[in-house]
Amino acid sequence: MQTSQSPSPTHYLLAFSRIVTGMVFIFSGFIKANDPTGFGYKLEEYFHVFGTVFLNDHAVAIAVVICGLEMLLGVLLLLGFWGRTVAWGLLLLILFFTFLTFYSAFFEVVTSCGCFGDAIPLTPWQSFGKDLVLLLLILVIFINREQIRPLISDRYTQSIITVVVVVISLGIGVYTLNFLPFIDFLPYKKGNNLPKLMTLPEGQVGDEYEIIYTLKNKATGVEKRVSDKVYLAEELWKDENWEIIGDPESKLVKKGYQIAIPDLLISDANGDDVTHELIENPYYNLLIVAWDLEKTNTEALRKINALVMNAAETYNIRAVLLTASSTQEAERISDELNLLTEIFYADAVPLKSMVRANPGVLLMQHGTVIDKWHYNTLPDFDTLDQLYFSKAYQDE
């Protein structure tokens, strides 16, 4: 009489490692594929650090491939397909990720790795710790790769399923790139009130800093460093024997409440701040965001301009173009396309966060984002009129 051999501890460890690693890779890949443009921006930071800025123009395409590869490896690992190849792929990928996160953390060159996109922001050291855990799990998988058994043994069926997974994995990133993220994790998402997100809520405390002065004794030449509190408490400013040399240093003492939108500053051609005037408009207004006019889709701008013409003529709706390009470039493209929008300027960072499109459109009222569109999904005027404009003006 034969008895089946009970699974060994290694079997359970391998199964656990496959499940956890597979789920993490699928989740990580999907979250980044939800916003490949944002992940592409993060890759550009790495390209800058490693002196490979020539890859910037391909950052988004690389982002789509990396996201797709993560999801593909995760799914195949769970299914047990192509075990040895998948094990090698996971090992090489995690070694690469671990190197990047360690380099970012140790040299403080990239403040967030973007491992889980904007959904779960991680510090560099947290990202490095996460990758170390994954590295250990993947080593278990790699060492025992010969023991991985597929859920379906037929090679033809495996090939068909693999092709389907490849198409879906890459397709998610391609779709969100040409439309908008399925889930918007950024502060400019639909329904958010921007002025509230730009101010410190009542009862909250911001970051606490201390100022460090370098003092030099005029008689002895001795130097010492003191905080602003010590400087005031000991009334060193009254002591003529000491003088401040160099510029004071600012040091973060305690992390406080983080304002969701700390960097939005919109100015006109003269440099005057018009931020609140624009975003707190009590009426419907259209913000057309084209952060880089040299790379923007000019045909899309033409279509948006036609929509703006109808909105302005019918309801006197204000439309403005926000860009990080130079005044000269903005005036050039405005003349070329006969744009009817007013033109204002802001830093590229907040503009990239407003809408993942170049150009993209936000419909706002009273500082609230009513809706937003990629230029590929922007409705025509009649649709917008039926959804928003006509109802608003009938109520007045």
C-alpha cells in the first residue's frame, strides 16, 4: 500500500513566495500602468541622475513596457507558466529595482521611487526595504525554479494565455496613456476644491524648521554653529565679539502636515500672480493645460479652440491656456493657431499633475474641478452644453 508523500516545508515556502511576489508585481505594474505618463516623469528623474537624458523622449514608452512586464511576470508566476524563464526575469528585474532604490535612498537623488505610482507614495528607504523583502522571496523562487509546476500543462494553451496576458498588460498602459488614468490619485482630480488643498487646514501645523548660524569670534577666529533658538536665548546678537559668517542653513526638525498643492503659482506675462483670480472664478471656466507647447498636439489645440469659440460666444465662458513654455513660444503658437484663450504661465510640475495630457482640459467653478479630459476624450460643445452649461444658466 502506497501513501502519498506530504509536501515539504520548501514546497510551502515556494508557494508562499510565488503568491506574494506575483500579487505584488501585478499590483505594482497595474498601479503604474494606471498612470504611465506619471511613471515616465519619474523615469526622467532617474535618467537625469545617471546621465542618460537622451532617453527622456522615450520615457513614457519605457514606462508602459516596464509596467506591462511587471504584470506579465506576476501573472505567469501565479500560473506557473515558463517557470525557469520567469524566475530569471524576476531576479534580474528585482536586482535592477533594488539597485535603483538603494542608490536613491543612499545618495538622496530621487525622493520617491514611484514603485506604486501616486497611490502609495514610499520614501526611498521604504522602497529599498520593500525590494529587499521581494529579493529574498524571489531568491526562494529562483533556487527552486525547477519545482514550479504549471496549472495547465498543455504548451499550446500556455502560449495562447501568455499572448493574451501580454496584450492586456501592455494594453492597459497604452489605453490610459491615450485617455486618462482609471483612478486619479492626484490632488487635481475631479471633485476636488483647489483653494482648500492649497492652504493649511485649521488646527494643523506645517513643517518645523530651525535656522543654523555659523558664528565667528572676531578676536580668536574660533567658529561655532548655533541654532536660531540658542542665538536668541543667549542674546548672541548683542555680543559684538561674534559675527555671522556665510548664509544661515535651514534644517527640518519635525515633519508637519503636507499641503496637497504647495507649488501652484500662476502668473501673467508681466509676472503678476493671478492664481486665485483664475481658479476661484465663480462661473464655469475652462483651463486648457499645455505644459510644453513645443511638444503639444497642435491639432488638438485647434479643436479645443473651436470649442472655446462656441463657449465664449454662447455663454461668455472664460477660457485660459496654462503653459510652462516661454512667452515667445506661447505667442508664436497663439498667432499660428489664432487661439482665443488668454495665456498664463506656471511651473511644469503642477501643470503635469493637473491633467495627464498635453493638451488637456479642466472645467472649473468656484475653485472646484467639475470635470477633466484628455484631448482624445474631450466632448464637443453640444455635449458640454447639455451636460453643464445650459443647466447652469437656466438655474440663474
